[in-house]
Amino acid sequence: MTINHPLSNFTKLLHPLKGLFKDMAVICENDMNERNSKYIPLSILDLVPVLQDHPVEQSFKNSLDLAQHAELMGYNRYWLAEHHNMAGIASSATSVVMAYVAGGTEKIRVGSGGIMLPNHAPLVIAEQFGTLARLYPGRIDMGLGRAPGTDQTTAMALRRNLTGSVEDFPSNVMELRNYFSAENSQSKVRAIQAEGLEVPVWLLGSSTYSAQLSAYWGLPFAFASHFAPQMLYDSLRLYRDNFRPSEVLSKPYAMAGINVIAAPTDEEAHFLATSLYRAFLNVIRGTALPMQVPVEDMEEYWTVSEKYAVQQMLNYTFIGGPETLTEKIQAFIDKTGVDELMVGAHIYDHHKRVRSYEILAGLPLKTAS
């Protein structure tokens, strides 16, 4: 790795010092942590893309490789998203893929971005995440969403019925959190492996609903602005204005999802971004295809109305070389005041995808002033 978070190379220099100059190393590490706080934490959202003309097995190998690189680059979290019945996405068995990624890394936090709770009994998720947290202590995040992550027919196949409603989400979250409490050891229904564990719970949303619920419970909140940008600012405002301190958080902590396609030049980045455009074009058209190769001219593939629809969904997508990205992403951070960025890079070529995250990690992106 030649490109890292602006201070990650400094970390590597400390290791030889710890044996001979332990006190000096501690001083240096404290100084590094103080300066690191000036830079916004970066995390990765992975849907385990299935590539055109590649077997599904390669998608899992690519995700583990990316997570291992991300760990070296100083990324904070590596989250996997639950989607179903989509030809271009292989992260449907989210907890299983999380175990694979966590088992192949050492320090980076691994989480769900998110588990679509309406698809599952809370007890099952408690057992899965309790197991993950026992196997990889201090590294597991539990992000929860209230959408099905698929179409209604597939949702029926997942749940066997659709009698539940949005109103069930708060009670399901409460039930799930209760399984992690030490007090639940006296209950008739227990998730043995989860009891007494502190697994961070995030609520995810693309509307104001989860923002208000996160505020009420004093939980961290992640907004899906990488594909649903319309209510980002309203949701952040409601979350911050209504936040109630809890045993989890003393003040609001908000994360926003964005897409970033980085390359050495703006021209190359815009070429690579056409795979992202084609993926969302397929969503609009209702066509199920693996991730497709980039193309020279998108105008040959979409109509004017389709182009507008895709661009609306991808409003918070940042494409370009280092200089372009630094200016645009920093402006987004300053305007939103978010505490962390969750970044997706929908790039067909795996090596160029890793390179995109390397470039991003090397940008001097500071927390909002």
C-alpha cells in the first residue's frame, strides 16, 4: 500500500520504537490520535457485486481482498448490505459473509449495512450477531433497516407472509436489543451467545422515520444518501434536534452514505463510473443483470428521462481524481456536518476498485468545522 489515510504511515513508524523507546512511542501515538481526530472517519459499504462473465465465488474473494486492503488503509468499518433476488448482488446471506470477512481480517470493524429486520425473527438475528461478537470480540456492528431489501414477491418468500407493518419495527428492535441484555438470562426465551454483549446498534434509513427513532433511543444513525438523497438534510436535522443522550451515546453521531469513483484522472474516473450508471439504469428498468463493464458513452444506453432518474438517485456521487474529489467531498462534509462517511465504489475492475479506495484514503478530508 502506497496510499493511506494521511496519518497511517506515521502509525507504521511507531512499531520499531515500542520495544526500545516505549514511553516515546506512547507520546507519539497520543499525538497521532489527536491529529487523526481532525480527519473524518471513512468506512466501506460492500454489496459483494457479481461481475459480468465472472463466477459468484470470485465476488466473495474480491470482497475479502478489499476488506484486507481497507484494514491496511485505515478504514474504520466494513459493512455488508442485505439484498435479495438481485443478479448483481451476492450479499444476501449477510451474517455469513460478515463471518468470512471478519475471519480474514484482524482489526477493522465488520457490520451490516444493514440487516433488513422485517425479514427475520429478532431472536435469529440476536443468535447470529451474538455468535459473531463472540468469535470477533469488539469488532461487530449491527446496522438495522426496516425495508425488505427486495421486491414484494421475494419478501413473501422470505417471510412466508406480509402481515407485519412498519409499525412493528420499533418493537422488533427493542426485542432484539433485549436479547443482548444480561437481564434476559432470566427469560424463558434466550439468545445465550448474545447475553451481556455490547454490540453497537445502528438504525439505517432513507427517510425521517429512523432518524427520529434513533434520536429517541440515543443511537447512532446512518442515512442512505448513496441511493436516496432526497431527505438527507431533513433527517439529519430531526435526528440532531431530537436526540436524547443514552447509555450508548452522549451526543448525536450521524453517518452518511455516498458513492465515490476515484482514479488518477477525472477522465478515467468518469469512464469507470459508467458501471454504476448501468447498474442503477437496470434498477429503473427492472432488469436483473450482473455488474456490467464500463462503456465510453452512456448516451447510447439511456434515454433522457432515464438519465435524469439515475442522476437524481445518485445525487451524492463523487467522481474524479484526487483534487476534484477533495474539493467536492469536503464541501459535502462541511455542509452536512456528518461524523463519518460510508462509501460505496461500484467499479467493475476489482483492482481499480481497490485503487479507488486507496486514493480516497489518501485525501486530507477533515471533519466539519
